[in-house]
Amino acid sequence: VGDLVAGLIALMEGSYEKPVNLGNPAEYGIEALANLVLTMTASRSSIDYMPETTDEPRQLLPDISVAIKEIGWKPRVTVEGGMHHTIRYFQELLAMNDNIDTPGPSTSATLDGSADAG
């Protein structure tokens, strides 16, 4: 998120007026991201596979060459680094609140995927 905000600020403060792609050019499929979350959180959760939607893009890989050239911007945080910050944020949030409310049956879920009946 911080990289995106920095890119938007660079775009607003600069003189370039055409469209610019801001994003991370490191390509991850949803399964790879899900496995990264499981690994980084030491979760015991499983991945549920759902049917693919027909309108979902198969590849999301932004070309950020214009952002680099015209506004001097490129992402500084890796996907893993960003995930680390996100996980830490939610761990701190969970620690402050002792649990999170989830829809469905009465359970308290924790970041590691375990659940306590409640």
C-alpha cells in the first residue's frame, strides 16, 4: 500500500498527464499467494479450490516502465515484505482484541488457522 501511495503522490506532483501503471511486476498466481500466506503464518488451514470465473484475467502483470521513466517510481517493497507487514498488522490487531468475529457458526478464529469453539 505504501508503494502505491508513493506512486500516486509522485504522479500528482509531477507533470506527466497520461495513464501510468502502478503495481508490482512480480507475478503471483492466487495459489502461490495462498501458499505464501499459509507458510508465513504457519497456518494449518487448507486451500479450497473453486471453479474459475469466465471473466477473470489469467495474467495480471503491470508494465511499470512508464512509471519508472516519467515519474521516477518503482515499487520498493517485495510481495513477501508486504505480506510480512500485513501479517504483523493483523497479529497485533488480534492480540489487542483477543480474537476476531467471523460469520457463520460461533467460533473464534486465530491467524494461524486454529479455531476455538465458542
